[in-house]
Amino acid sequence: MTIQKHFKKLVRDRMKKTGESYTSARRQLLKNVSTDPTTRWHFAGSIPATTALRVLLAAAGVRNPITKEPFTEAMLFGIAGGIGIGVAAFRYEKEDFSSFFIAGRHHWFDDLGYLKNALAAFGLKAVVKETGGAKAADKQLRDALARGPVIAWVDMAHLPHRALPAMFSGGGYHVVPIYRIDDDAKCAIIGDLTDGPIAIPLADLATARGRIKKQANRVLSVEGAEPRFDLAKLVRAGLQACHKALTAKPGKGPLAMSTLESLRRLRDRLANSKDKESWEKLFPPGANLWRALTWFNLGIEWYGTGGGLCRPMMADFLAEAGTALGDAKLTALGQRYAQIGADWSALADTALPDHVPLLREAKEQQERYAELLTSNGAIDDKRAVWAKLGELAAQAKKQFPLDGAQCAELRGGLQTRVKDIVTAEESALAEMATLAK
């Protein structure tokens, strides 16, 4: 009886008992799941870069000094900087196209910096290779794999097992661990948060690695070295990085949307706003509001966050760190982030309310895809989900299921929840500042 074969049933059994979503129930059960024996280092996970980091550290022999086991995803998540925020809306007038984006991991916009800094915290050096040529890229990958698993940058739209629509090509920024190459089968064995490893044709992997120019064919491995670290210092440094990033003055580019101020702007623009980027102006009923609401739900719950915009993962980190270090204040802060995570999940649920059939079905389809992806579900089933979501989007574009007054009421409900979340986040950060010293 393999973990991959029966883990899905365990998740569903927990869902029935707790009422949790698939993602939340799975995140809790992953704490007790061992590695896959066929790869030695495979870990199912919730957050892409953190899970990939876990693979590299485990393969490098890094172990938690308390448990003598590989670090959990939650502990590494906190050590690497914990939660972050990314909130942005984009408008293209000529195409009448507006989109919404939300992210919740520390330095969500820079996987390379995130991973290099985390490895350095353990006294390890990242070796990064990049090239524009497919042949050179293949050689660099093979050379790196000779020393152990590696992390590769890919366009997730070209990973066959994800079965994403072609419209996502060129924008699926993503990282995956690669374990080995099987030349006989002409495939590579990778991890992608999934319960078990994935075999991907080498040709598809090459396409995925080369699709996005700014990260084309990038691969990261660890240079042989003896890891050096102090757990208490790692925890404090992670909290310091988290607090600094969330409270910094907004900069340019991604930094402009990566502090708590971006969440305050969202709060102010959701309803009763005269701002030129108010939701009423950017997302009128129809295709634009549909896109914003579905991505609101997707970005918080299903898009590589582990649910609750990564806040429950932060809560798990603080709980584990509090126990390991004997610090009740860390444990108490973890309880606060568990509640904040629940508040974020409630916000995601509000964006696609159950009493509106079209919106409820979109929410159900997004959850179904997340379940199919992580449980190594059939590709045809994943395609069917995206086809259905496309049908629902077409219906919403033709006739949105809410009138103007109802849309205003929905935006107001979202704003009320975001107001409460901003207050809770500010309070938790103030407490974090005292613990990070």
C-alpha cells in the first residue's frame, strides 16, 4: 500500500471529520507523510519553492537537530521568510481586459533570491546555471543531477500533467525539483507538489524550461559543503525577514505591491472608492469581474499557498518553532496566524458565494483541479475542469449572474472582510517585531 495510492482517501476522510477544504486537510496530513522510496527525496507539498527547497536540503543531509529528520515544509517556510503579500490589478484599455493577482509567500516574485538566501542560512552555497541553448541546458542539467536532485525553472503551462490551457503559455512562472533522468524511457522524474513523483517526457521538459526567456533553462543545485546552522537563530532570522518585507516602504516593480500597504490599498479600492483603480471601475460586471473574483479565490486558496494565503503554513511554523525552542510566545503568535488564515479562507469563499450557482460552480471546479493536481489525477479529468471553467466564464461574459446592486453588495462584503484582515495582520506583525529581536 503506497502513500500515493491511499493518501487521497486519508485526506477525504479528514475532510468529512473536520469540514476542511481538500487543500487544508492535505496540508495537515502531509506533516506525517514520509518520503517516496523510489526517489529517496520526494516530498509532496503545498508551496512550490519551499517544497523544492526541502528536497535539496534533505538530499544534502540537512536535518532538524530536534527530530533528526528532514525539516518539515512549515519549518522551512518560516525560516525562509514566512508569509508575504502581493496584491495587484492590471488594466489594458485597448483590449478591455482587467486582471487581479494576489500572493502570500515571502518574496513571491523572486524564487531565485528566495532559494539562495534560504540555502545560505544553512551555510550552503547555491550553484546556478543558465544558458540559451537547449543542448547546453541538457548538459548542465545532467551534470547537476550527477550530484543529486536539482531545482529547475519552468513554464508550468508546458508541463503535461498540469493540463493547462494554451492561453497560460509564457506566464506560468514556476519551479520544480528534478530527481533523475531515465534515458531508456526518455523522461525525467520530477516533483510538483504532487503526492507521488511525476514522469515527464524530456522533450516537454526542455520546452517548459526554455519557454520564459528571463528564466530560460535555469537550474539550481547545492555545492558540496557541511551545513552549519543554529535553529534558534534561523527562526529569529526568518521572522526578521518576514517583518522587514511586510513593513518596508513600497519600492518599484514587484516591491510596490509586496508590503502591507498593498493590502490597505485593496481594502480602500474594493468599494465606495473614487480611486481611478477602484474595483467598480476596473472590474465591472461581466468578463472582468468574473476574472477578478475567480482569481481572488484561486490565489488565496489553491495557487500554491496551502490555503488561507499561506497564513496557516505560517501558523504551523510558529507552533513547531514554539515547541522546539520552548517559547510560548511563538506558539501564541501561531494561534493568531491560524485565525488569520481562516479569515483569508473565508474571504476567498466570499468572492465566489454559494448562493450564486455560477460562482459556486467555479469555486467547486477550482477546488477539483487542485485535488486532481496534487493527487496525480488523470490528465483528461484536469482538461475537463478547465473546459468547464471556460464555459462558465463565457456564460458570465454573456450574462453576469449579479446585477449592479448585487455586485456592489458583494464588493462591500469583500471590503468588510479585508478591513478585518488588515487589522489582524497589523496586530500580528507588531507582535512578530518583539519576537524577531
